[in-house]
Amino acid sequence: MFNDKTILITGGTGSFGKHCVKTLLERYTPKKIIVYSRDELKQFEMQQTFGSKTMRYFIGDVRDESRLSLAMKGVDYVIHAAALKQVPAAEYNPMECIKTNIDGAYNVIRAAIANDVAQVVALSTDKAANPINLYGATKLCSDKLFTASNNLVGEGRTRFSVVRYGNVVGSRGSVIPFFRKLLREGVKELPITHPAMTRFLITLDQGVEFVFKAFERMRWGEIFVPKIPSAKIVDVAEAVAPGVPLAIIGIRPGEKLHEVMCPADDSLNTLEFTDHFVLRPTVSSLSQKEYRVDALGEQGVPVAQGFSYDSETNPSFLSVQEIADLIASGCSV
């Protein structure tokens, strides 16, 4: 669906953005791929790898609506990946997180509608479900903005949906590169916040594939959640550094013991498909629409009342060896 189309990726120099560009260039023949981000050094470095005439690099911040609107001229599809994501940094700099994750989301929406973009998929996080930290709260606000913005389109063609998934294996700032850094520095113990902690894990390949699929499946306002495995944090540590002792340091402020992607409170709006869930929008003008059959003709069924999709009760868990295999496969960046 991306052949001869123009795709813009906000935050395009991040782990997801780079892998998305790589996949687009390998699999499709897009008219243009626009990387929109604020870091000129990262863009320069990315150009050394992706220097195709298809590529365009726009310096800009999602906080700047006029720059976004200029960058979206002639764009068919937008993937909104830009965000401030570090939980401690968000807690210490709350307004900066709000400006990027909430105001920036609204700017993307306004620019997309103004330029009659066909489809927009925004990336969310498991931390947006029942949030207890500011980062999660801002992403929940972003999710609600994208869902509700389908009501603002009028006669235009723009449609918005959201993809929500868990921790990306090996992405920058995640636990695997952090553990590896500590090991290079010669630590004798790896710090673990809590021995019972679990997390959803997804690879970059899986994340990009799921986003691409969302463009094909979406109607308007859905939150798409993939069925992905969980892992115990102690097993992740064992996979990275077999036999290295662990030091329990306690859960950090704003951190959960387990993550949720489909909260029990949303069970009345949740549909289960073969390999994913869909959270229907709660906005009244959208909630009456039919979501049990998606744009690909796939059929979903309502989940039981009180159903929760969380990393603790997830029926699929990775073993230590499976985590090690993922790391060894080169999925980390």
C-alpha cells in the first residue's frame, strides 16, 4: 500500500523510525519518505545509511505546528513516533513532556487534517493504560486526542488510529543496552527493581509490521494492541548475563510491577482478533460504528467483562533461552 506514496515519520531518527525506513525501502517503492525530527546530528548520521533519492530530512519539532504543516504537504501517510519517553525525565520536567506528547500530538492532528493526509497511525505505549506516571498519562491523553480527532475531519479523508505495544527489545534507553553497559564497566551485580517484575516484549520487526498492518486494518479511532509475549525481568538479566548476581534496588517512582495494555475497565470496548486486540473508541459518534470486522475483513469477538491483558497474567511468557535467542538474532540496536 505504500508504493508511490509519501510517508512522513515524526521522531524518525529513533530506533523505530530507522527500522521503519529500512523496511519501507526494502519492501516498497515509496514516492518519498520524510524523516521529521529535531536532532540534526542524528539526521546526518541517518543519511549516511539511508541516502536514497526517496529520502527527505526535515528538521523540526512536533511542538511547531506551522513547520509540521509545511512538512506534511503532499503526504499520504503519517506515522507519529515522536515522544519524550523517559519516565524519570518526565517526572522531573513535566511541562516539557506535556508540550511534546500532548501539544505535539494535537499539532500532528491539525497538520494532517489541514493537508488532507489519508491515514495517521500514532504510536502509544503500555504505560498509557491505567497510567501512574506522567509519561503514561501524557500518552493516554495523546491516544484520546487521536481517537476523538476523527470527529474533526468533516468532509476530509483523514483517519486516525493508534497502535499500543510494550517494551521494544534492545531499543535505545531500554534495559538490555543498560545491562550491557554495566557489564562493560565491570559491575559484579546487575540492578533489578523487583524480582517479580514482568514486562511485555516486542522486537523492532514485530513493531514495524504491526504498524504497517494497522494502516490496512484501520477504520477510524481504534487502538490496536498486538498479542506479544511477556518476560520476567530476572529472566532478561539471566539472558544478558548468565550467572551474574542480582541486586534488588526497589521499584522506582512512577514504575509499575506489571504492565497493562487492555485494562479491565475497558473490557466492554475491547475486541479480540486472532493476533491482536482492538479497543473501540468511546467517543459517542464513533462508538456506534461497527468494529467487529476490520478493513481487511478480519473478524473479532468481544472479550469477557472484566478481561485484562497484562504482562503478569499473559498466557505467553518467554523463557531465558528465548530471550537470549532474540538478543542474539540482532534485533537489538
